[in-house]
Amino acid sequence: MQSANMLLRKIVRSSVLPFAAQHGMKKDFFPLSRTLSLSLCLKQDKSCGPSEKLDLDEWKKVMKSGLQEEVSETVSEPKELSSLAAARETLEMWRLAGRAVPENVSEEQLKTFMECSSKSAKKKYLKYLYLKELHKKNDKRKMDEKRERRLEAQDQASKMDETKKNSFICMWSSIMDKAYNWRAAQSMIFGQPLVFDMSYEKEMSVREVTNTVRQIILSESCNRRSVDPFHIHFCNFKDDSLYHREFIKQYREAWGKLLITVTDQCYTEIFPKDKLIYLTADSPKVMKTFDHNKIYIVGSMVDKSIKTGVSLAQAKRLGLETAALPLEKYLLWSSGAKNLTLDQMMHILLTLKDTADWKKALEFVPKRKYCGFVNKPVKELKKTLDLINTLKLGKGREEVQKQFAKSYPMKYKLK
């Protein structure tokens, strides 16, 4: 019997194994050949043990289960694909029927659409996708229109630049630039200093710093074109700060040619404290006249959220005198905060320096913030209105008339 088993093994090795190697069969086939040889042995001689039959039965079960899993996987994929295709056809039918259906729907959105529990939920989800797509189209259209307008403006600017290439215009502009630069150079020697405090970078966002730099650039150009310009100082100015990077971005090569003084020192280290006046809208003291012997400080800050008291706290910390523009004294204030932009402050200070006329200087305040100018201070006008109201109500008429006659001339007395 042993010799018969040996012969069977030799036959399997010599015939079955080379055939399996040539046709690329897996190694799992080899245990099969062993079980088959054992089964043949069992047919010839029933003295073999029952354990080898059990191995063959388990192998059949494993093979059947593997085949069933492969078949289920191959069947599930076409089912999923067919369901997505059916959902797309449904959306196309709804679109043709005039319902709010987006044009482009991704596979994830389709799956979410199929997972909706009811028809109304599906309609709401499609309407949401449709509105979202519509908003994107509107935003894209607006961006395209904006880009077209910008291109048109650039074309017009290029055309204007071509007209400016006229020899006379170029000569005139170069002459005026030289004149402005000469005045700015003289102001650095003989002019009255004006300080921009550049220590508010941490109080602002990047966008607010950008707006601040733009306003300072407008202030510098306005000062350079003035008849008697200030000597501008940028104090507390740090290298490689947001201010510095934004100035280089705006001025480019002209940054190193500006006729101004830039320093990282504080203004208290450069000028005497008794000559410094910090201009802030939060100051309780009102500025009456422009003093040519003083050095005014302007905080380089654009605050969209209007954080009150920041510049006033800075001035108090350094022990400096503060002042606010007399806006309520000369303007009938309508609405809005009493904070002005840096270029508006520059216009007002230059006008005061040249003319000492508050009415002319405060014309640079935006018209939307006040109703008009007044000849008298607002406090006196309020007193007058209160007296008139008490006279109309008839409360203490004689006493009010006496007080009114003492406070105001006879021409303002009621008849």
C-alpha cells in the first residue's frame, strides 16, 4: 500500500505540477492535488483516515464562499452605477419640465439626492443646489464686468498717458516736480515739523494698515504741493514692519527719494515735550488757534471699529498736551463719528497754517457729516432754543424775558 501511495505522488509531481506552472495556476491548487490523490487512495483502500475527507469538504466550502463574494462585488458595482444613471435621468426630466434643477451635479451631490427620504426633501435639496449655482454665476458675471471696466479704465489711462507725451506737457510737469521738490527740501531745513505717529500697527488689521498708508501717501503729496509745506516726520517707524512693506509696495523706487524724515525713535526723544501737541478727537481740550511754534502729532491709524481713546491714552502715557479740532463750534454736526482721515487732517492743518481761517479749513470735512456752518457756538444756539421753547410754553415768561434780554442784544429779542 505504501508503494502505491509513493507511485501516485510521483505521477502527480511529474504530470500535474508542470501543467499548473505552465498555465499560471495558483499555489492553492497544490493542496487540491494532494486531497485528490488521497481521495483516490480512499477509493482503492478504505483503511485511510476520515480526516482527509474533511479537508476536501472545507476546501469546497471556502471556494464556494469566495466565488459568491466575487459575484456579489461584481453585481453591486453595476447596480450602483445604474442607480446613479437613473438619478441623472430623473434630474434631466425635471429640468426639461421647468423645475429648479442645477446644470452641473457631482456624484456626491447625486448620492445625497438619492439618500433624501421624501420627494419634497429632494426638491428642497435641488433648489438649494440651483440657488447656489445661480449665486456663483452672478458672482462670476460681476467679476467679469469689473474686470472689463478695469481694462477699459487702463485703456483710457494709457490713452491719457499717450497724450501726456506731448513735449510741452512733459516739460511743464518736470518743472513743477522740481519746484515741489525744492519746496519740500526747504521745509526739511526751515519748515514747521509735523509728526506721524507710526506706533499703531498692532491696533489695526492688515487692511486697515493698507488704508492708513494710502491716506499718508495722499497727505504727503498734498503737503509737497503746498506753498509752505510741513517737514514730515515718521516716528516710531520700524524696519520690515507692515507700514514699511506697504510703503515700498506703493512707492516702489520713489520710497528712497522722499524728502521726509523717517526714524524709529519716539517724538519725545527728538523734540521737547512742551512743544508737542497730540491731535486726537477724544481730547477734552479744544484747539482754538493754530500755533506756528508748536509741533503737532497725528496718529497714523485708520480704525474701522472706532476704538475710542487709543491715541488719547498714548498721549497721556507720554505726558503730552492734547487738542481736538473745534468741529462742534463751527459746524452743525449731523451724523457719524468726529474722526477724520489723515489726508483731510493734512488739508485742514495746511489751510490753517496759510490762512488761519477755520471756516475755510473745515470745508475739507465731508459734507455728509454736517448740515452747515454757524456764526455762533453751538452751545449758545442751544441756550437760545431752550429759551424760545420756555417762552412758547408760558413757564415763567417774565423771568425768561429778563434772562434773554441780558444774554443777547435787543435785535434778537422776541417781539
